[in-house]
Amino acid sequence: QVPLVESGGGLVQPGGSLRLSCAAPRSHYSFGSMSWYRQAPGKQRELVATITSGGRTAYGDDAKGRFSISRDNAKNTVDLQMNNLKPEDTAVYYCNVRELGTWEESWGQGTQVTVSS
């Protein structure tokens, strides 16, 4: 439904940082929630972080204390700041949004994050 463009993934050493960004193509959309999920090959997709239209945030247990999610409602973007990265953070990270009016769900194409020495 909503085409999302993700960026910021890449290769980083353990202990390093990355900032992921997800952007909608037009500014007239309005989202009730914006989230980041991740999925390693052959494993279940899991929630990393979510932020509501009111700015309330929630994090998965592995992300809490290391990651921070933020959004810019004027630009319809959501960022994920990832610090102190660990090898177990290696996964494809997906942006997820739910439209405010219909609660329709959309997914980004995914961006690869690899944490390795």
C-alpha cells in the first residue's frame, strides 16, 4: 500500500553504531504507529522498536538500552539509532507502518545489517 524506502544498513564491527532511516514517498500520509522489525535467515521476524503517533516508544528486550527510535511526522520518516551493536543483531531490518485512518499495514523492502569482526 505505502511504498517505504529504507537506508542506513551495512557492515559494522561489534560495538559500532548504525542509524537506519525509513521514508514514505509523500508527506500526506499519516501513521498511527511506525516500527522496526528484524529477521535473520531461517528465523522468526521479531519486533525491535515501535513508536506511536503520540511519541510513546516500546522496545524488544534485546534492543532496550542500546537502540532508540524516533519519528518526524512532517516528513513521515522513522529512524532507528543502534549503538553497541552485537553479532546477534545481524539481520534484515524492516520498516513497518500502520495508517492512522485504516490501520492498514505496510512493509519496507528491508535493509541488511551485518555485525562482524
